[in-house]
Amino acid sequence: GDSVTQMEGPVTLSEEAFLTINCTYTATGYPSLFWYVQYPGEGLQLLLKATKADDKGSNKGFEATYRKETTSFHLEKGSVQVSDSAVYFCALSDIGGSYIPTFGRGTSLIVHP
Amino acid sequence: NAGVTQTPKFQVLKTGQSMTLQCAQDMNHEYMSWYRQDPGMGLRLIHYSVGAGITDQGEVPNGYNVSRSTTEDFPLRLLSAAPSQTSVYFCASSTGTGKDYNEQFFGPGTRLTVL
């Protein structure tokens, strides 16, 4: 079945540092890939997405590229801010299967001033 | 649009009590889901619905019931609360159609404690 594996956290960075959160996936079809973000005390919200190989999703300075050859969708940001502190979830939705997304376990990011 | 709303925000129950967590969306979305979020476990799917009158089980359905009598509402019922059901519960919806058919919109969550 489909699965998503994320690096375990927490990831702790200083402000303006470079961020990478790794995400790899297993899917039987041709999935769409997503990153969701959960700020403290809130529900998840979509951060970015990519629907086919080599697509790059981007939003709020975050980027992720759909790499079919390595089955990866790593999240990156060049310069993090304290306000980026949150939990980040990688997810996939396989159009060949159920519409229900498969989520990773989430990676907590803590950014210090 | 209010998006996805959930009530209550917080709830404390005693073991054996029953209750209903409410979820509503005003985006005319066909698909709705319930998840629970536990430390180190990520999100686990409890039940989902692909339209009014249609529901199905997710990964962890035991102890929970759902129904979908309208497009807007998708309540989650705890039949006899147990301490293992202490968790944060999220409701989500998506259109089910078009190029963004699987983009999930989440509610703010209900934090449930069972004593």
C-alpha cells in the first residue's frame, strides 16, 4: 500500500538557517504530493503541492520538488523565521486508488531567535 | 466562508460516557473525514464519507460511529468513551472533483480527555 516516511524531529534551527525536511514515499500509482503545516493549537493547512514528476511546489518561501526517480518530496527553505515553528506533514494522494490522503507522521520544527 | 468548523474545542469525559463531536463545512465539499492525532503517531483516519448517505471505515474505526445525512455535516460519535480515546480530533473536507479534488481543508480540532 501507499506510505510516506518523514525524518523524525524535532528539527531545531536558528533564525535564518537553511531548512530541509526529508520525505520519501511508496505508491502504486501516480500520486500527487503535498506538504501541510500545523501551527500550535491549530488544524493542518496546505502549504504546497505537486501533481507530477519534476513539478516544484512553492509557497511562503518553502519549496519542494517531486522526484519520481528517488520517490522523494523534500521540503526546503533558504532562511527560516521564528514564525515557521510548526509541525510539517508530508502526504500523498494516489489517483489510482482511494482519494484519502496518506500522511507521514509529521516533523516538528523549532526555530530559535 | 467559515470553512470547516468543529465543536466543542475542548471536552473532558468520564470512562463509559458517550458524546458527539460536531463537524460542519460550508464549501459544498463532497468528501469529509475524521482523524485523530496522537503524539508520535501522526494522523490516523477514523471514518470518511464520499457523499451524503455514504460512509466507510478508516484505519482506526473501533469505538466510533459516523453518519452523513447532509453534505454539510459529519458528526463523530463516541459510543462508550475509554482513556485510549484521549486525543485531538480533526475533521477535514475536500471537493472530490476537479484538479484540486484531494486538497484537504481541516477544522481547528477538538481536544478530548477521557478520565
